[in-house]
Amino acid sequence: MKRITIKILLTSMLAPLLLLANSNEKARIEDATDVILDIMDIPEQKIHPELLDDAYGIAVIPGVIKVGLGLGGRHGKGILVVRTPDGPWSHPVFLILTGGSIGWQIGVQSTDIILIFRKKKSVDAILEGEFTLGADASIAAGPVGRHVGAKTDVTFKAEIYSYSQSRGLFAGLALEGAVIQIDHDANEDFYDDQTVTPDDIFSNRVQNVPACAQEFRRVLTEYARWEGGE
């Protein structure tokens, strides 16, 4: 009887924490949806249609924080979706971006980042472990936007293209050297499945998919349709 009481007590204590964890992931997806809407609503910053048409994967990382005082660092959490074999976008996989930068910098910057992956091999490399932008795959600023200080590769030869909208003291954001890795804990919490894998999610083999994930896919499809449409 005492053991049952303790179990019930622990369950009641953990329930709000589990709900909060799931809520955090939902907020991350809702923020990512807002980033897509915001960046596509600005004509001079809108992502080039050809890149969206040709994209294999799209990562959205809202509110990446960069702090600098001579030696800088950055951290952000976001989501990644890919095109499924029949065309539609997959459910989102959660990811983490971290990295440092060297140079004379003073200030704090919050930046919303969108990464356009043109090659499947780049996404596959992320799934295999830590993936370093600029080292494991070439990255360039998108052909339209306010990414100050980065050269635009208008011939679309880079494997990854970055778009950003910044608030703070820095003029731009260099992503070379930043590391991307899968946030497995967030995936498990969001989909309520301790055995879920990124491959399960990308293949749309998950059962418990909150409405916010479906809404993100719907919004993304408005701007990045596949041949044949919905």
C-alpha cells in the first residue's frame, strides 16, 4: 500500500514536468512557424524560390543567442524537416546548434536562422552524429537577405544556404564552425515515444503528432511546394 502511494505521488509530481517538456517543444515549433512566416513576408529577405523548390531539407532555429566579448559563443534549438520520397515534408526532428567564434566582438545578439539543405548527404551526416557547418559541408549566405559580411553564392553551388533575421548589436552571423546535432530527448518528449528515431520521424512513422507540427508543415508547403502540389 505504501509503495502504491509513493508511486502515485511520484507520478503526480512528474506529470507537470513532462507536460512542461512537451510544451517547450511545441513552443519551439510554433516559433519556427512564425520565423517562416516573418522571413517570407519581407520581400527583400524572402528565400529564393529556386532554393525552396530544390531543397531536400529545411532547418529553422529561432532565437539563436550569440554572446561575444573577444571570444564569442552561440547556442540555439530548432527543428529540421526533409522531403519524403513521395514529395511532402516530413514531421519535424528536433536539433541543437552550438559553436564559438574568434574575433573582436562585444554584445549580445538573438538571431532567427533558416538553413536550406540541398543534399541528402548533409542531413544524413547530421543523423550520424555531430555535424560542423563549413567543415562537413559548404555553407553560404542565401542569395537574398540581410546576412551582412557573407558572400552570396548566386550559382547555388553550396550544399547549405543560410538566412537570418537579427536583433541586437551584431551586424550579421557567421555560421562556419557551428555544430548541429539531434536533440533526441526533445524528440522522445514531443512524440511521447522513448524509442522514436529520427528515421521514424522523417518517414512519418510516428503516431502522436501534435497539431503544431502539422501546422508547420502546412505553412512550409505554401512556400516550398513539391512537383504535383498537395
